Amino acid sequence: MDDEQVGRVYVVFISSMGMAQFSVALICDRESSSASLTDYVIIFQSGYINLFLASKIWLIRNLTTPTGCDLHNPRYTRHDRDILDHYRLVFYTSQWLRIDCGSATSYPDASGTLWQTDDDFIKTGENQMVSANNLLLADQFNNLRAFTIQNKNCYSLPATTSLRYFVRAVFYYGNYDGLSNPPTFDLEFDGNKWATVVTATTTIAYYEMIYVAQGDIISICLARTNDKQFPFISILESWPVPDQMYSNMTYDRAWFSGYRYNYGAGPNDWILGYEGGDVHNRVWQPMIPLGSNAVTATFASLVETTVNDPPVAAIIEAVQAPSPTDKLELSFTFSETNRLDHVELYFTEPLYTTATRAFNININSEFAYAFTPVYQQCDGVWINAISVGTLNIELVPINSSTLPPVISAIEVYTASDPLVVNGLAVLINAFQQLEGWSGEPCLPNDMVWQWLNCRGDNPPRVTSISLSGYGLDGPLPDFSQMTALETIDLRNNNLDGQIPDFLGKLPNLRLLDLRDNKFEGGVPESITSNKQLKYLIGSSNDNQSESKRLALIIGLAVGLPIFLVFLLALAYFLVRKQKTSTQGQVTVLDLGGNQGVTAMEQPGEGVVSTTLSTEALIRPSLAIEYYNSSVSNGDSFGTDPDIQGMHQLTLANEDPGPGAMPIVEETSMGANAESIHHDPTIMQLIDEEELNDLLRRHGQN
């Protein structure tokens, strides 16, 4: 083995996030020709940015350190970089999702990344082709997915909860419908407004954001906002953002990409994503601001770069102020007046020189940072700023600087409003039994999920959840964001833990049913003190038994007095009957067609004419009424002081079912009237033959 022989070891590590991480073999000069074996030093890096920088690599193991090998200044051959780039492409892009909207088939492109059809991510819409007069070189722009039926149509993009994603949506109208009427519509993500999409016939519009996935899908929706202007989409992409990139963006908001400039590049020198040379698939627009001069670096590669890993092509081109005493001014306009902006600035010293270049960075006229660029090294500066109107950035030279301020590239993001956390997604992610429910739950109106109800349409709100008997287990998550809920039915599951306090604070909740679960502890005061809320907690059997006991008590309390009154009335009737028979009173029974029992005084003194309906006797009506009837001795039913002012007790005619409480309605009646409503199903029926026999015995054949 000669002195120039070196050993290489390439190992690929996959992190818990699924991102590619690499082991790299150092190539060391061998000063001693006596060595007969290849010596290896194995190292790895915790990320996949700055793979070629010794200062970013940590020593893990030194099997046998070769004589003269400087571990702090390793050399890398072009071959090493090519192999590492190959592994980076294979593993980094494996988690990318790229949808060629409107394509009939999935396919890999020239770079090897896979473009997929819409089929696995949305079920609505129609595939269309742009007009033959507006075809572009890139196939992805020549077809699209159009949505002409529903007001809102949503893609469901697979994701990993709490992982950040780049998401990009691209729109190219291309007069696909022949109407020369490019539409305007809304773009939404997980129920939040993203942008109002304004399209043009021959212009490509694209929107990017960095967003933390709230669940195992990200919902991207296209919403119609104008009559006869139908949403469409050409490309939809998502890919994970490494943890170390853009680490100063807060996770409680989405960050919309407003500007991403490659300063100093010519008007046609766009860096179009992954295929254009950005391994993170970003799009860089060429820009030379007014009052600045383009400058090109005297090197073609970087020794070191920042964790955001901008493409080298965006760094070696730059702009600078006209003279060492001039400041460089950059302005950015937005439609929102008050915003939180996140700015990433990228610098390098483009010239190999001993001259001094140093300047201050001011944001909206406030000092932010002092900076001196380094030759062949890309450094980044990030700043979060509250902006009102235009965002203004100034690079102001310090007195000792002999070269003008310079900048290579910039990214400007704007924070969304605080996110509307999808409480429904929180609920779904908490229970395995609800996996598979994704997308827009309330639209279209005839496709609302079977276990909930919605109200309204701009946007629709979930008003009830009915998950009885779904086998849900574990504690209830916090879905307090669902403030429109009026009914929650979670009975007959295996839910455990404490009953959450937020349930009693939902402002519109009227019914909460948590029966037949395994909750522990007491009921929160927010529930027990909520006078507008009816809540059911415990066992359904216990509630039914209690209802039955209560019904029995009420039944006895009402029934026994009525029964006693009936016995007294019967005894009184028998006594009176005996008296009237002795006095020779004649009772006339007229079997007419009148229903009910009616007693009226006849012209003959001491004669009572009573009309009975056969039907009434065979099947008594619900009301049996007793009227004050004059008799020969002057007595009447209404003269008993116990009957004066009697109240009517009406028992509901419907069968309330087992365990239900009987409904008792009390109504004041006249002094000489009593009405008792009986359930006909409990009355003993008298057949017609028995009735005729009874009448014969009273002398009426």
C-alpha cells in the first residue's frame, strides 16, 4: 500500500424524524510510508447541513490515528462530496410530497423525485389541460385540477404531528376553460385563511408557508368566493423542515413567505426549487434593487455556510451600495398594516481583499446588528420585527469601512394571526378509533361526518358531537377551541381520568352526557354551577332505577287518594241508590248516541233522565265527568264541602316508558266539577252482552 492510499467509510444514519444523517470518512495525508494498513477515523454530523465543514463535525471514534493526520483540517475530495450529495438526495427527498395536480399518472422527474396524482389526497375536482397556446416547458404547469361543484374542496396531506413543513401551492390558469376569465378564490390551511389567490392567464402564482402540523394530516382547501369563478390548482407540495433551520420562528403561528431574493442575479436567473439547485426546494427570485450595483464573488464554492443552507448560486451573486459611504436600502411592502415579520439575511465577502467592509443593520430605523462579512463563508442574520406598513432594511457603513455594504440574499416571512387550533383534530388524534376521519368535516352539506352536526357555512361550525359507543379509551383531550358546541354525547365508552374543567366553560354547551365511562374524582364546579347546562354523569342504570323509584313514589302519592275518593263516591252512590229506590224515584236509561255520561233534570219532578252511550260504557272515554244533578230530596253531588274547589289531576295519556316520571298536571276546576283522565289501556272493558243484561235487570229491555 503506497503513501497516497486512503480509506473511506460511508455510513447513513436515519434520525427519529426520518431525516438523513451522514457519517463521513476523513481523508488524511500519510507522512509515514511504513504504514501498511489503511487507517480510519469515523465521524458523524448531527444534521445534514455543513457536511463538508470540519468545524461542524464531532469526533466519535478514532480507531488508529495515522501519523501526521490533522483532525481539525480534513480534506475532502470531489468524489466524497458527490457520494454524500447522492445520499442526501435519496434520504432527504423520501419524505417529500409532490402532487402534479390534474396529472393522470404518477412519475419520477429527471432528478429522481416522485410526482404523484391527486387521487390519494382528494376525491373531488376534475383534471384539465391548459390551452394549447399557453403550454410551458415544465409538464407540471400544463395540467391542473379544477373544482366547479362544491364551494370548498380540501386536500389531505399526510404529516407527522408537531413537525414543521414547507407547503407550497402553485397556480397557472393558462386559459384552460377557454373563457379568458382567471378566477380569484381563497386558499386555507387547517381551517385558517392562508391567502386570497389572484390568478392571471399567463402568469404563475405560488404561495409558500412554514407550518407546524397539528395532526397526521394538513388540510389545504380551495374556497370559492365569487360566483362562476371556480378554484383550481396546478401543483401542491409539502416537505419537512429540519429542526435547525428557521429555528427562531415561533411554533404558534404559520409563517408565510413574502419575499425570497437572489440579489445580483440576472432577470432570468431564477433558482427554481430542487431542480434549480436548492436542496430544500425553495424558489429564489433574481433581484437588483434600485440604487445598488451587482457584484460577483471571485470564488465558485463556499467553505462554510449557515444552517439555513441557501444555494451557493444565491450567495456568489450579490449587490452592494454605490460607494463606501453610501447605505444600501431595501424595502418590502405587504397588504397587512400591522405584522410580525421574520427576516433572514445572507452575507459573504465576495472579494479576496485586505480592505475593510463593515456595516450596521437597521430594521425600520432601529439598530439591529453590526456585521462584517467573511470571504468564501456564508453567514446569516435573523431578525423578528413588528412592522407597520412597509418593512424597511438599511445596511449603513461604519466609519472605518473602506468597502460599501453588501448582501447576497434575503428571505422575508410574515406571521399569520394566532392559529385557530383545530379542536376536532385534537380529538381525532387522541383516539385510535377515530383514525381515518380527515379533511373538511362539514362540507359539502350532504357529506357531513356521521358523528357530528354543523351549522353555518362561512365557515361552518361543529355544533354537536355524538360518539356514544365508539369504544373510546383514555382521558379526554382539551378541545376547548370548539366553542360552538351545543351537545356532547360521549356515553358508553371507556374514558377515564378526571372530567375536564373546560367542558363546563364551553359557552354554547347545553347538554353533556358522560354516562357509562370510567371517570374518576368529582364533577368540576364549572359544570355543576353552569345553570344553562344539563349534564348526565355516572351509570345509565343508576339513572333509570332512580327514575323508576321516583315514578313509584309519585304514582302512590297520586293514586292512593284518588282510589280512596273513588271508594267513598261508590259507597255514597250505593247509599243514595238505596234511598231513591225506597222513595219511588224512577231512573230512566236512554241508550242514545250521545257519548259520555250526562245527567239532566226532566220536567217531571223527582225523575232523573240519564243518557248513556253504549260505546262509552264498553270503552270508557279518557274523561269521566260528574255533573251536579238535582234529585228529589234536594241533595246534590256538589254540596259536599270536600268537593268544593277541587283541583283536577290530569295524568298524561302517553305511555312514558319504563323508568320515566309520570307527568302530573294540576288545574283548578269549578266548585261542582271533577275530571279524572284515565289511561284507556288500564280500564276494565264491559262487553255489550253484559251491558244489556245489566239494563234488563233495571227494567230496560
